[in-house]
Amino acid sequence: MKETAENRALGLPSATCDAESNRLCIRALPLSAPAGLMRIGLSAANLTEAERALIHSLTHVQSSDPRAELLVDFDDSLSHGSELFERAVAAWANATAEAPQLKIMGVVNVTPDSFSDGGKYHSPSDPRKAVDHALQLVSEGCELLDIGGESTRPGADRVDVQEELQRVIPVIAALSNETSCPISIDTQKAEVAAAAIDAGASMVNDVSAGLADAEMIPLIAQRGVNICLMHMRGTPRDMQEEPFYRDVVREVMDHLRDRSHACLKEGIEGHKILIDPGIGFGKTLEHNLELLRSLPSLRSLGLPLLLGVSRKSFIAQLSAKAGVEAASAPTERLGGTIAAQLSCVHGGASWLRVHDVAATRQSLLVHSALFPDEALIPRSS
């Protein structure tokens, strides 16, 4: 396959094609691939609506052995040398490629009003509670600490820069001296991100994908750190006020594609960009479920997926629909969290953002023992 400049920038994998017969060959389709993944994979994130319609009209042929090669026959309207063909190949390869080694991001909220722990680790005068909690998460096996000083729960108000700095910088500075575990700063403000990087953070987790502060993307490019771009409809204060989508998967994909391209245009290297569909951020229960079922489509973007389903309200909503009241409090949602996280793993997630690191790691270790061909989390504590 001819490599385009866009593919090189995003680090997209290639696939083989038979130029003589105009046939694309994808080998080693995983046994765990969900039904319909062929069409999911070819629903490329970088194609126009007309191009998507063309690809979906083509004939798809698969061997009866799911481990054998997949054959996609193209008619004369789609030349094997065209940019459309190359982009379709890249999208398919991304959607079906083996996901990178799964890693765990541990959540450390330094806020008085977080939805998950209600300010348990927030102390205006002493960062030690938050630091000790973070070190406990590291001991349990987390590989990235996500430090946040502004709640993004539904209905939350913004926090001013100085308040956010006072909450997070002492924690990050202390952790930089006490652990080698990488640190992420969960913020929408470039000024906070810059101070956090100075204190030792190597990644910015921005729920606004750089839209809340015009200086954020240039800052990331200048400082050379990683960034996670999340999809959110509206702001935390109003995002759950009747969210509406015509096609939630397509709209989230388009948003993340556009934001990742903005990062590339600014000079951020493709391998330093992660994407997050933003489960619970401006989505209804059905929107969240549809996104979780469609992770292979999001993977067609060619960027690592970070998923945050831990303790989210959709678990309580599903429980309530089944007449189970025990999941009303966030700390009572561990069972649903584990189930959702394993679904994310099968969908190709690279990172899980979690509150309960020990339980998550234990579930992944058991899963790996039951399904040894899927090396989910080889790291030992």
C-alpha cells in the first residue's frame, strides 16, 4: 500500500493488497472479532459521506475460517491506487490490528466535589492525603497517575486558575519526587497544564480536547508532552441537558478526527496523541452503550483509545432498569465497572482510566489466564 503523508503522520499501519486483481487482503482476523467488524473497519474516520457510502456498497467476502484472510473485492469505481483505497485500507488495518499493551491509569481527584469520592483526598492545607492515595494506586499496578483539581461531573461549575493550581501542583511536585510513575494532569487550562508540566507531568488529559483554551494545543506542541483528546458535548455544567445526536458514533469520530488533525497541524507528533470518546460526557445511556459497542470504529482513526467507564452513572442507570438499587452510589458500581472495562478491552482499548486499580488488575489477570492468547496486562506488580 502506498503510504500517504497523513498516514505517516498518524503512524497508521499498512495492509497488503493484490494490485493485479484489485483485491485487498487482511490476514489473521482475531477469533474475538465481533460480527460485522468488516464493515465497521471500513467505516473510515477520514472518509467523506459519499466515500463511505461507496465502500459500504462494495462486496465483502470472508472465508468460513475466521482466522483466514479476509477478502474485500473492489469494483472499477474504486481503484487500488487511489487515495480513497489507501485510506480505506488504513482504516481497516487500524480497526482490526492488535491493540497495544493495555495499561491502567489511576484516578486521583484533588477536588472537594468529585462524583466518585466526594472530596475524600482533597485537603486545602495538606497534599499528603492525595499523595499517599496515588502511591497506593502505583503499588496496586497503575502505570499512569491522572491528577485532577477541577470536577467535571455533570452540573459542575468551573474553578479559577489559582484555586486549581493550589490543589494540583503540590501533589504533582511531591509525586515527582516519590515515584517514577508517569503523571498526567487532568485540566482544560493551559496555564495549569504548563505549571503541572514544570512540576513533573508528562501528559495532559483535556476533556475539552483543547477547545476550552486556545493556548492548550500550542503549549502541548511546544513542551513535547502527550495529550488525551476527549469528546464532550457542551460543558460539564450543561452537557447532560438533553444531549442529542443523529449518529453518535459518527459524530464522536468526526470530532476526535478533527481535534487530532488540529494537533498534528500544530506540530504534535501522532504517537503522542490519545483519544477518548467521553463516556458520560454529554451522552444518554443509549449513546454510551452505542459508543462502547463501536470501539473498533473509533480505532479506525489509528490512535490509542483511552476509556473512562469507572463508576459512571450509566452503570446505575442499567441497574435501576433491572430493579437493582445497590448501584446508586458510585462506590457501589465496581461490578458494572469491571464488566464495562472488559468490554473496552475486547473493543481494543489501550488505556483504562480507573478508580479501583487493584480490582481492575485482578480482573485482567484472571481474564488473561482464561484467554491466554489475549495478553491483556503482562506487567507484574
